[in-house]
Amino acid sequence: MNAEMAYAPVDFQVRNLGGSYYEMLQNINVTKEEVNDRVIYRADTILQTVNVTTRSEGIVAFIRMKYTQDDEFALINSGISDSFDPGYQGYRDYVAWCKEQAAVYFPNLK
């Protein structure tokens, strides 16, 4: 979804909605524009609500913010053909980041 705001958007945010339900928000492609002495920020906002009961579910939820399951399979297949494929390398870097975030936001889950 495209969003327009009068403040600089947060890059990434995870909020516990209660129990094992979380809201995950990510703003990408952020632009800043001055219009009539006002600053307007525009961003592509990704928002999802997920039920996370294990660390693995948290990792998958983060991955799904950027890649569909089909995208993921395609990138893995590219990596099987060529482990130095830039798309595959970007995917692996993102998965590593997702694992780091899961350790931050879901430290007590196994």
C-alpha cells in the first residue's frame, strides 16, 4: 500500500498485539518532497498481522514481508544453479537479517 505522511516513517516496527499476535510494519522506497512549505514523505508500506508461536514462524513472517513463497523457491533454484547469483545472494542476506530480527523480537520462543 502507498502511504503519505507528514513525518519521517519508521523503517521497521513490530508490535505485540497481545499473546502471540503481532503487527509487523515496514516502510520501503521512502521519498521526501517539499510542497507549499510542507514536507511530505511517501512510502510503500507493508503491514501484516501474524500469529507467531515459534521462532521459525517469526522468521517466515519476516521473509513474507519481502518474498512470496514462489519468489523464494525461484531464488533458491537460482542459487542451486549459481551460488553467486546476485538475486540469490540478496535473498540469503535478507534471510540472515530475518533471523537476527527474530532473535530480537521473539527471544523467548524456540
